Amino acid sequence: MTGDKQGSQPQTAQESQATSTTRRPVCILGLGLIGGSFMQALTAAGRDVFGYNRSEATVDAASNSGYDASSDLVATLRRAAADDAIIVLATPVTTIEPLLSAIAETAPQCLLTDVISVKQAVAEKVSRLHPHARYVGGHPMAGTSRSGWDACDPTLFTNAMWMVTTSDDTDADDWTAVAELALQVSAIVVPAAPDAHDRAVAAISHVPHLLAADTAAVGAGESNLALRLAAGSFRDGTRVAATEPALQRAMIEANDIAVLNALSEAIDRLVQARDELRDSGSVAALIDDGHRARMAYEEMAARGREPIVGVSVGAPGWASDMRKQAHEGRVWLG
Amino acid sequence: MTGDKQGSQPQTAQESQATSTTRRPVCILGLGLIGGSFMQALTAAGRDVFGYNRSEATVDAASNSGYDASSDLVATLRRAAADDAIIVLATPVTTIEPLLSAIAETAPQCLLTDVISVKQAVAEKVSRLHPHARYVGGHPMAGTSRSGWDACDPTLFTNAMWMVTTSDDTDADDWTAVAELALQVSAIVVPAAPDAHDRAVAAISHVPHLLAADTAAVGAGESNLALRLAAGSFRDGTRVAATEPALQRAMIEANDIAVLNALSEAIDRLVQARDELRDSGSVAALIDDGHRARMAYEEMAARGREPIVGVSVGAPGWASDMRKQAHEGRVWLG
């Protein structure tokens, strides 16, 4: 059933290490949980990696662990330009504008990617501040509620979904170079358009966080009697509401347009259920839709990952073909 | 922290077996998952139990397992009347009207309780069809998605919350007799008014089921890409949507008034979050409220169960005092 999930991954990563693009060094800007874990994972996979972080404390922690880190942004970008490094933006989306301006100024020829959880907002900032960038967006679906260098983990991305954005004008070599970074840290590559990414993440992560918060607030607001009775449906339905509020807000608010659409659908469905219950005593429509949806999820999870097939990166129409197959739930195994 | 949860329970059950009310036999009407498990658990605790079920197949299965079951309702109720048995209604709320009429006709003096997940609707039917009943409502917060005699489990109620309704005119001996049934099967007794019960269960069970269905429907409706990316927040938030729709509907629809109120609050909070996100780019209010609520739940779960203290069942104002303490999240340990 799911036996193919892990077996093919290391092999693919080893194969990709043999290609020339994987010799290029990687320059990571921001050494928080994701950036720092990526630095550790790529180093473990044999890549040359160096990085920048604004805080000296993190730079010291990384350096003391044997990693190549600096708090000098311009020097780091000069080195990236000289080495033809792949630059990875790994800071919150709210802080990337000065970084993009500095990259456009100092390392304009470098291939640029990111690990930020929203894709349209990043693409918009890139096209405004670094309009001639060679940019391919990325988003590893991985994380924990912990933060800082000590929380970094080189296995954080193992079997995680890693979105790599794919547009009709995406350069095939650049796309491959970014996708291979993800494969090298044992992630699963999902090629998707930026807007499709944002809609999907709103639907399966951001709106679920809002509904978990809603479930918790309504339940706990009733009485301590209610909380005392709370069992499985409340416990599981509110688990992610325990995540640090600032982390939840940063993720949801950066994806505001897609969240507004998915949240409006969530509200409409609840209003219809309320009206149906009031007028005919039934909640059939919502409960049936929800049950069918959960069964579809379980079936897809049980079936394992279907690979994208019959697409050669760089061939005519490859990006569109990949997006279509990704839309059907398929992944790229390299 | 939670060391008191299990330690005091068996002792209390043993103590209560020594009292005279616990000698009375128990007559269970309906031998499904809850009724059948209750028959097994009470038998294991040393009570005399007999039961009725409409389907001969279930009666045969129970009889073949050594239990005392019949498909003759009138004969069963005559026996209950003759033995002064405590009668337990253990069928869906939609099917209790003819049973209540038969009890009023054949066994009107017997103490009556139930194990149904809604309390105001049952109380209303009892007062209409059996107005002079000695009735104390009950609701064990236990269950599985399985059904039928084979799914019955005598340990189903261990450490489960068992609501026992408490009104100002509740007879103290009758209340104690029903509460002791729950203690004998190792449940935790929570005394609550019928309306408080229904509101609490709407808030921490029925609305969470509707929000889980909503989360699932919105997520799965976006694309297979979205389902492929679905991770922890979607998986946990939709788990209970996998429950058989008929079971979810029966539970929610029987509690329609309380569900309508709690669902309206859930909708209002989501609408406010949508407006805040649209107008100011923030989801702070909902995320903060949800986080605080989840922390309150975790704190209460970690603290263990606080017992109701200083109330002697039957003393002036005992029922009101118990309800107030239950409203604060306390439980009755006997």
C-alpha cells in the first residue's frame, strides 16, 4: 500500500547528487527552524552550504556546531555571486523585502528560491523588487512548534511534501536545480502553480487552524462542565489550537486572499447546516459531505503516492503537464 | 496530578455495593452497544440484570452469552414491576415513545433512567407519556463507532463521564440509586441539569462534529493536490468526520435546540474572523481565543478531577449545590 513511499527516495537523492547542478553551493538567508534544518540536512547530503542570519547568537550557535554562517549580509551575497550559489530565502515573508533588494543589487544572477509558506505574496515581492530574478518558489510542508537553532533537525524534511512552483515560463534547469535540493533532503516534490499552492494550503491547513480555534472557543466558552465532559471530538478537533498564536497568525495572515475564499466557503456550509437543522431538523448535507471528504482523504493516504509520469522536464508543455498531474494529487520523484 | 482518577473509583464502587439500593435488579430496554455493554458491566459488578430487545437475533446472542434477555416487552416490564427493578431506557431517542407508554401502563412504580445522549428531549417525552414517573436521566459519555451485541464491552464505561440529571425536585434516593449504577461500572458521575447537559454536549461534541465535517468538506473540495498536501491540522481536525453519518446525525439532530445556539456562536466567530482578516489583515481575535480555550482544556485535563465536596445528598438544597459544583467542572465520586 504505502511501501513505495520511503523506498525510492534515497535512491533518487543519490542519483541526483551525480548531476552537475548539485555541485553548486547553497546560500541560506535565515537560519531559523526551517533554514537551519535545511542547512544541516543539505550538509549531511554532501552539499556545500553557507548562510546568513541577522542575529549574532544564531550565527555563533551555527558556527560552534561546525556550520559556515555569517551575520554580514553583503559579504554573504558577494560570496554567493562569486560562487554561483543557489540562494534560499528562509525568513518570514514580512521580512524579505530588504533581502530581495540586496540580492538584486549584489547577487542578481544567482538562482533564487525560498521556503516560505505562501507563494503568491513572495512571487509578487520578487517581481517587484528583483524583476529579472531567476526565481523558482518552494515550500516544505514541515515544521514543529519549536524554534531557534537548537530546534533544528536535519531529518525535518524526510518524507515531507515540498512544493516547487511551476509556471509556463519556468526555466527547466532552474526548476530541476530547486527540486533536487528538496530531493536531497528526502522530501517529496509537488510541482504547483503559486495560486494553486495558496488555495490548497488555505483549504487543508489555514482554515483547519481557524476551525480548530473556533471549536475550542465555543467549547470552552460554555462552562467548565463542558470542558470536563470534553472527549475525543473536542480533543482532536482543537489540537492545533495549542500552537503558538503568533506562528498561526503569521502563516494564515500571509495567505489572506486564499484564506478569505476558503473561510467563506466554510462559513457558507455551516450557515446552510444551521438553516437545514432549524427548518427540517436535519444536518444530513454537511455530515454526509464531511464523511465523504474524510473517506477520500483516507483512501488517498492509504493508496500511497502516485508519481508524475510521462513528463520530461524541459520538453514542450512540461510545466503545464506537471501542474495538471500535481492537481490530481501526483508527486515528482525525480 | 492525575493519580486520583483511578485509585478511588473501585473502592467507591465496592462501598456502594454494600448499600441496600444496589440489591435491586436492573431491567435494560434495548441491548445495543450501550445497553448491552451496561448489561455486561453491571453483571460483572454483581448486579442482577435482565433485558429486553426487539430483535430476536440480539436476544439470542445475549442469551447464548449467558445473559437474561427477552424479546417480550410486556413480560419483561411485568417482571420489572414485580421485582421493583430499576428500568433503563437504552434505545435511540426516536424510539422511546411506545416504550414509555408501555412502562406507564405496566411498571409505573419502577424507578426509571436512561442512557440517551440528549436530556431535555427525553425529559419532555417522559413528562408527557409517563407523567408520574420516578425519573432520573442519565448519559454515559462513551461509545465506539461499532454496534451490535458483538461490539459490547463490559469495560466501555471505565473512567467515562456519566451525566446524572439533577433538578430541584429530584428524589435523593432515586438520584443516588441511578448514580450508583454508574459508579458500579467504574464511570465518573457528573450531576447536571438537563438543559446544562444539552448545552455542554452541543459545545464539546455536536458542534465539533459539524466543524470537523466542515473542515473535511472544504479541504477535500479544493483539489486532490490539497488532499495530497494534507497534514496534521487536517488529519486531526477531520478525524471524527469518519464516524458513520447516521450515528452522527442521530446524536446531533436529537439535540437540535442546543446545537442551533452553539452553532450560531461558531458561525458568528468565523464571520468576525473573516471580517477582521478582510479589513485589517488579522485573525488575532479568533486565534487568541482558540489558543486560550485549548490551554484551559489542557490545564483542566492535567489537573485531574476535582470532587464535589460539602454536599450531602438529600440535605436541603443538595441538588442545586451539586449542579453549581458540576458547572465548575467538579464530579461526584460517591
